[in-house]
Amino acid sequence: MASDPTSEKRDFSPGQVWAFHLDPSEPAATLTILKVETLEKVGDVVHISVSAVRVPGGVTRIGHLPLSRAALEKSVVALVRTDSAPPDLGGYEAWKSAKGGVFTTNVSDAISFVRQAIERQK
């Protein structure tokens, strides 16, 4: 029986830049791994930033999205490069202080959620 290539556990590490499945209406975007950690009640969490997201009035960057490893593994397509600059963990620190949640949906759905939150604030 052939193994499912999408079930392969990828070795995510800070600085990696990945292409991912996204809605065709979105601008070309990549995601960057900020931090990988294991939380007792959640399991593996991969913290990412997204380079370009369409919002009312233009395009913006999402500085921090926490995703389950399973959600991210279903979303990424290919490793683009690895950056050596240390990641900006400001969003991660705010999330940690707020005891924030973790997205278990794919990256595209998480982006839609963030976009809707931004639109509601206007």
C-alpha cells in the first residue's frame, strides 16, 4: 500500500519560507516559520507569518499565526528558501501573554478569519 505523501511529517524550523495552498484571488504569498513548540494540551504548534494578504484597501503582512502542525502540513507546498535573519517574535509574545488559541484549519482559512476580523474593526 502506498503511503500518503501529505501525511509525511515535515521538519519545520525557524527561518524557513514556504509556498502554500492559497485561494487564487490572493496575491502571491509565502509563509515564514517563526517558532516551533510543543504545548501540553495542544501538541505541536508552528508559529508563522504570512508575507502578503489581501485586505480592504490593499495588501498587508500577517505577523503571527499559530497553527497546529497537522494544519500547516496540509497547507504547505514547497520549501522556497531558508532565511538566516532572526524572526520577529513580537506577535508570538503577545499571543503567549494573552494565552491565545491555535488554528487547526489550513493557512488559507486562517487568513480568511484574520481578514474578517480586520474588516469588522473598520
